[in-house]
Amino acid sequence: MHKGVALGDGRILHNTPFKGEHVCSESEFRAGRRLYVERREGGTPEIIRSRIYATEKRNYNLLTNNCEHTVSRVMDGQAKSPQLRSWVVGTGLAAATFAITRHPVITAAAYAFGRKIANRNR
């Protein structure tokens, strides 16, 4: 799921592979899809605005600066991507399990278990 920060005036800050971090309209962000809103605590609107405008706009990088990194950096002051972390943990555990067992069902269970563990430790 793609994430962004609503700026409160119909514009959204987000991060995409071709444009990096940038501000666009809500309709451009939605691109015809349904919009889900999640309220998060991240300080006062002034602090959030200062984080948005004080940092340089960065290029997209799946591993180090994806849309989740952008949102968490603006909201919490620290770039994190829980979705990426859970994928990496799940894949790592699945690869280790497959190397040991060579059993696809046990490997799939290890992947699901790894993602669950990573999501629990957010």
C-alpha cells in the first residue's frame, strides 16, 4: 500500500520511484484508487511542517528511502519501513528453512512466521 503525508490543503507529500519525494494533489496521489486515511501522532503540525520543509527532497530507494521511510521521517523524525522489515525477516527465515528442510510447505510457514514476528516488534 502506497503511503503519503496529507498536508491539509489537498496536497500530499509522498515518494515514488520516478519522481522521488514530492508534493502532489490528492487526485494524483490516489490515481483513481480508493484513499485510506490513518491518523498518527507525530508532534504538532508546526513540527511536522518543519520536518517537511527542513529536509532536502530525496530520491526513491526501495531499501533505504521508500514511501514508508518518507512518512515515518516526517511524522516521527526517524525513517523506518515496517513493511520492508517484515518482508526481509520473513524471506530470510524462509530461505534458512528451505536450505535446511527443502520442504515448500514448511518454508511457506517459516515465511509467514517471520513476517508475524517482525510485525509484532514494531
